[in-house]
Amino acid sequence: MSDVDFMKPMVVAALEFHGGMATLVEVAKYIWEHHQNDLKDAGDLYYRWQYVMRWSATHLRHDGRMLPAKDCEHGVWALA
């Protein structure tokens, strides 16, 4: 499993927790508060997780699970 595939469910869970829409910071806080042990156990991902979180969002947009960035306020992520 790629790091992006590992993190995609975390991003979705964070957005669902916030009613389907959240800022990047809210997503990061949710992931850290709920998955920090998973991240610590994931080797080098621990040092790159916020970067991978952003790539996961890009992949979720390409998959049609998140709205395109142009359809959201700056800095806000939303489920489709």
C-alpha cells in the first residue's frame, strides 16, 4: 500500500468529522489527534505525513471523492 493510499481514509474521516468540509489545518489536527500512533508506526511517513496528506487530497479529487480546489474557498477541502 502506498503512503497516499494509507492516508486517504484519514483525510476522508477528517472531512466527515467536520461535516464534509474543513480547512487544511482542521484536517491535519484531526489526523494527528486520531492517528498519531499509526503515523509513528509508519516509518518514514511520520516525517512526511503532512506532505502526503496533501497528495492524498489531490488523489481524492482525481477519484471524484473531493471537490476540485477551484470549487472551494481557498484553504478549504470538501467532500464531493
